[in-house]
Amino acid sequence: MLQTLLFILTVITTTNCELLHHDAPTNFSIEVAKTATGEAGLCILVYCFFTLPQNVSHPIKRTWFKGDPQNSSVEVPNFMSNTGRSKNEEECSFFVNQLVQGESDGQYRLKLEWGKGNVYVFPETVNITVKELTQKPTIIVPQLTAGEKAEISCKVPGDCRENVADIVWTGIRSNNTGFFSYGVPSQYKQFSKMTFYPKSEHHNTELTCTVTLKGHIRTESTVILKVKYSPIILNSSHCLMRGDELSCMCVSSAVPLPQIYWPILNDTAKYYSAVSKENIISISNISIPGFGNVNATVECVSENLIGTTKMEIIVHKHGEKSQEISGGLSTVWILFTLSVALNVIFASCLIVFVVRRRQKYIEPKHEDHIYMTAMKREESVYETIKM
């Protein structure tokens, strides 16, 4: 009879999911959130603290589970975050890593085990919900200067210790890449670091970091690189003489925006400048009347905070290009005339040759008469035989 009563009590306590051992104490308390939401591929961190009756002995095994306490489908061990709490409290915080929609969702409960077969299951539950991944990688870009070594990092979203992440860089070719991780469970960092030497052409280039979690969950971030570089004077810079007036234009590209100076500039010269829409190109124009020095050179100087450069621009007379084209056309006409003359001479020689050749066959009329006579004689013979 006593055994039957004990069996009934065990079934009742098991059904209420509070005690799995009839001798276990009942005055437990727990402090934990009722709900937690995470994103697919990432993890969930739930902080938890509980108190024990005085007669519960250590060590105590703490396990979060989902499903039947005696045959749970998922078990999650707790971890110690070492957060400052009262001495009477025990920690029962836990992680759920590599979340999967439809699999990681559900109600989780805490089970304590101690001594010889003592078990207690808290009735409080934590309802976990998993949504689609929306978090993006974090790209950290330092100040970039052309020619100087730079390191750009891409951090995996979330602070998960056991995430298996594949990171791919696209947009520029790096000199070296590496994967790093560090930190504690609640502040764990995983990131890729790429090293390269930026150039002026990398300015305004898009750089993308793509992170793949669990082999198929993808997320990515893109940044536009800003590279500082010293001025570059473009080949479109030029100087022209229009009559006795000198007009020059100097075009320079740089980040920060460059300034342009003309050492030849004086108070009587006209000067004006413009800036491109991208704010990286400066255009400076000068006009100096009474210059009169064709084929001289004019110096253009461009500078910014990164460096200084200069260019000697050759002065051309306005319309020189047209004259070059005209001269080229004259040469073509001379060659064409020469070609026609040669063809006429060749044709004349050919005609003379043909005429002389023809006269050679026409002049001996006597030989031609003999040939005709012979033909008539052969016809007479033929007719005689036929009869």
C-alpha cells in the first residue's frame, strides 16, 4: 500500500513539472525573462539567477532543456557571466547557438541536479522565438591614404562564440586576409581583417563584406572607400596663345580638394577657378594679355594637405592644330598628284608598247598573202578528192 502511494505522488509531481524526486525541497526561486527573440544563424543570451534552500548541497548541475524533463529534445548547458549579484544567488544564464527557425523555437526550462539522484525542474519557462536574419556585418574602415598600409575589418553580426562563419571580401583585391575571434560569451567578437595599400583609383570604390552562417544564411554590408591622395595634374591641362594673349587651364585631382597656383600670375592677369561635382577636381584658368612668348612653358602648381605637384605646360599658338591638319592635307594632295602623274606615264608607255607590237604583225603584208594562198590551195585539193 505504501509503495502504491509513493508511486501516485511521483506521478503527480512529475505532471506538475516541479519535482522529479519526492525528497527534494520545494523553496526554490528564479529570476529570468519570460521571452527572448533571436535571428536565424545567430544566438540568444538569456541571463538567469536562482536561490536554493539551505539543505541543497553542491555541486549542482544546471541544464536548460526543451520538451519532456526526463527525455528532453534539446539541452543547453548554462554558463557563468560573472556579473555582480548577491552571495545568496546562483547563476543559471544560458546560450542557444546557431538558431534555426522552426527548430530552436519553443519553451525552455531549467533543471537542477545534485547529490544522489536529486532533481528539481523550475515551473517558469522562457519562450524563445527565432526570426529571419536582418543584422548586417559591421565594416570598420580607418583613414585611408594612398600608398600607406591599411587594415579594414568586418565583424560577424551577433556575439556568438560557436558560430561558424564564412567571410568573403569583394570590390578590391587585398594583399592579405585573416580570421580572428576573442572575448567572453556575452561579448564575443568574430571578424575578418583585410590588408591592402590604397591607391588614388580606390577613392569612391565600393567594398562589400559577405558573411555566410550555417552554410546558407547570408548577410552583407557595403561601404564606399574614401582615399586621401596628393594632387595629380591631368593631361587636359594646356596653354594657348590667341594673338598676344595667353590663356591657360590647369586641371588637378586630389583628396582633399587641391588648390592651384600659377607662379607666372601677376596683378594684371585674369584668374578664375571651378570645382567638379565630385569635389575632387579643381580647374584653374588664367588670361595674360601681351604675353607674346610662343613655345614657352608655364608652370602650374597644385597642392593639398597630402602633398604638392607641379607641371610645365608648353604654350601653343591658337590654330596650330588646324595648321597641322592643313599641312597634312597638302601633303596628301602632293602625293595624290604624283601618283596620278606616274599612272599617266605608265599608261602612255603601255599604249606605245601595244601600238608598236601591233605594227609588227601588220606591216609584212606579203607573208599574209602567202598564208591566204596556201589556204585556198588546200581547199582545191580537198574538193578534188571529194569528187
